[in-house]
Amino acid sequence: MTGKSTAVVGLQWGDEGKGKIVDVLAREHAAVVRYNGGANAGHSVVVNGERYALHLVPSGILFPGVKAVIGNGVVVDPEVLLAEIDNLEVRGVDTSGLVISSRAHVVMPYHKLEDRTREAAADSDGRKIGTTGRGIGPAYADKAQRFGAVRVCDLLDRDRLRRRVSEAARLKAGFLPAGAEELNVDALVDKAAAQGERLRHRVSDTTYLLNEIIDSGGRLLFEGANATLLDVDHGTYPFVTASNATVLGIGPGAGVSPTCIGRVLGVAKAYSTRVGSGPLPTEQNNDIGNRIRERGREYGTTTGRPRRVGWIDLVALRYSVMVNRVSALCVTLLDVLSGLDELKLCVAYRMGERVTDCFIPDGEELGKVEPVYETLPGFSHDITSARSMDELPGPARAYLDRIRSFAGIPIGLVSVGPERSQTISTGVARELESATA
Ligand code: GDP
Ligand code: IMO
Ligand code: MG
């Protein structure tokens, strides 16, 4: 378990299968750490036919002995977190390794109301983001504003909690519906304080905890939530989430220096999906898109919304590889593409006369591009039981090879089904691990 830490990050618009990849790698690490986002994330892990949908609890929770750490950069909704803990315990999962940063900010009921109210207002002028409605943007806005924000440590001190909540209620009364139950200070304080009591034994200074693990030779596994093209700074703004969902968020979100990270594994689906508004240049609003959606069960883990579907966008992928300095790719859901006659890969964007192979991280400009495709033959075999690259049909290998050559980095893992066991390792991820040990 000694050596440098690992980062797992989504390279597209989310739901790439980060939860599955984290689960595959977790046992080699001392702790799995969430550093960004909140309950907008929905990470599914399938073990022996049992499906776990995790929103706030790091995916390492399924391994006893591996700590599951919610870092300071996460916005924690105590209601969702406690329900998730209860659900895991009912299913026999040991949650004693779950630790929460005392400095993580709290998503309060009024943040969720604010999220919904803003989205409803934005709908009329076409500026709706299509958020998950989990209060993520408003909670991060309050953190940046430093007025009325509630942190996990405040849940443990009733007087402090009341001061923070009163400030927030005063501030928000100006734009939230008058008389909303979400602004009733007494009720908010009672509920949040009770939630704090249930979480108290899990709360600590996770910056010390994580750096102590590193000092004693342990390796951390950072579990990115959301994804690169949803990153507030590097994604398709304004159609993004409110945090740094790239590896760049690890420093501020976990209190761990980037010098501790030895390998960055970038997770990409074999095609593209997106939930909510914003450009998806390769979108297929047709039979192919519908077929991929059904085969891939492309419905949101958090909201159940149907995901928009398109061909793989290699221009976007190479941009994400650059931003995160990805060491190796994990290509997921390859099995979903079986049965298609041909496979298209976007290798450039056309805008009028101009053709570029540079990504455009802007919600409006990216909406104007036409994808330029290469086409490769499809494959018809069921590949869900393949466990080595040799067992994949030639066209599937050729497809992966084109992704590898365009991205300019090796493929470490290929996922051919949701189960932990449905994974092909090329050996690259392990070589990278030994190189940084
Ligand atoms: P995350 O948010 O990146 O963790 O991804 P999600 O869990 O939201 O969505 C990925 C979905 O694909 C989940 O339902 C997974 O169980 C499933 N999945 C992951 N890898 C594979 C794969 O290789 N093949 C198939 N068919 N499903 C997969
Ligand atoms: P995981 O970790 C897919 C999207 C939302 C919306 C935008 C802003 O499961 O990959 P927010 O609620 O964050 O303010 O919504 O970002 N979004 C995700 N889409 N997977 C996610 O997480 C997402 N997290 C946020 O759909 O378009
Ligand atoms: Mg998801």
C-alpha cells in the first residue's frame, strides 16, 4: 500500500463509471477520498449482482479497512448522507471507516429551494442549467460569500449554528418565497443540530488525517465527482457544476499537495452522455442514440433523468487528458457499443470554413460547432465476459487503439460490464503504480 496516491477523474460530462473504477482500485489504497461536489454525484458500484448507488459516501466504503473520507471541498447534505449511511448499514456494509471533514460546507434545505427557484426562473430565458436540484451551486456560493454559510463543525455547536442559520435566513428572505418552511430558523436549527449529533463521531480534521496517512507510507485514492467538462473553471461554462471536478480540485478540496499524486487515471465512456443543458456536439437524437441509451441504461443515478447520448468526442477527450495530465485511460461501457454496424469518433470541429481539433470550453461557442467524424467498423460479439484484450474482437481493439492514439496516452483498464469482475487490465495501471511506489 505504500507509494504515491492515485486520482480517478471523469473526462467527459459525468457518469463515466468512476464509481466502478474506484471500487476496482480501492483495496490497494489506505483511504478513498471525495474532494469536490456533493449529492449531485451518483456513483454506482455492482458487486456480485448487488448494486450500490453512492452520492456522498466514497466508493471505498465497500472495503472494510479502507477509510472513506469526505474532504473539506465537498458540500455535505446531512439528510442525504444519513440516509445513505442507514441504507448501507441495513445492507450489512460496515461504515465505521467513514470520516467527514469538520470544514466541509453543509447543504441546507434553503439551498435546495434556491436551486429549484433559480432554475425555474431561468427556464423562461433559456438559461436553465438543468441542475440536479441538490442545492450544490447555492451552497458553494454561500461558501465563497462567507456570510451565513454553515460548516459541518457548526452542526456540533448549537449557538454557532443558530447564528449562521439566522444570517442565512435574513439574507435569503429577499429572494426566496415568503413564509417558506425552508427559512424557519427554529426548525432548521433543531433538525441540523440533531443531524450533527448523529454525525459527531465521524467528524474530524481530515487534512491532518490524510497527510498523516501519506507520512506513514499509505496511498490515497481520490474519487473525482462530476467531471472535467462540468468543472466550473475548465468546463462548458455556464453549463457546469459549481466546483473543480478535475484533479486540480484535489489540493484545495482535500488539503493534500498535488506532489503526492503519482498517477491520474482518466475515466471515459466509449461514447458520450450528458444530463441537463449545454452543448453535446456529437449528440444522436435518433435510433442510434436511443439504442445506446437503452443498452447502457443511461438514466441518471441521482435524478433518474434520461441521459443525452452521442458518439465519442476525441477532441473533448484529448482536452480533458491535457487539463488533468492523465497518465492512463480507463475506457468504460465498451460492451454497450456491440451490435452497431459502424462506430463514429469525432476528431475535429467545423465552424463555417474553419476546422479545429482544439476543444472550446464555452457553453455558447461549443454549441455552434459541427463534429467531423472518422468511421470505424463495429463489432457484434457480446464482449461482457472478455477478461483480456486478446478476447476482444478485432474491431473493438481497433476502436480502442484509435482512442489511445488520438489521446496520446495508454489505456490502463477497459470495462465491459458493471460488475467489479467485468474489467480488463492492460497492465499499464499497475506499471504506473510500481513506477511511483
Ligand atoms: P459515475 O458517476 O462516473 O460513477 O457513473 P454512474 O455510476 O453514474 O454511471 C455509470 C453506469 O454504468 C452505472 O450504472 C454503472 O453500473 C454502469 N457501468 C459502469 N461500467 C460499465 C460497463 O463497462 N458496462 C456497462 N454495461 N455498464 C457499466
Ligand atoms: P457524477 O459524479 C452527470 C450536471 C447536472 C447539470 C450540471 C449542474 O455522477 O458523474 P449541479 O446540480 O451540479 O448544479 O448541476 O452538472 N452534473 C452531473 N451530470 N453526473 C454528475 O456526477 C453530475 N454532477 C452534476 O446534470 O447539468
Ligand atoms: Mg454518476
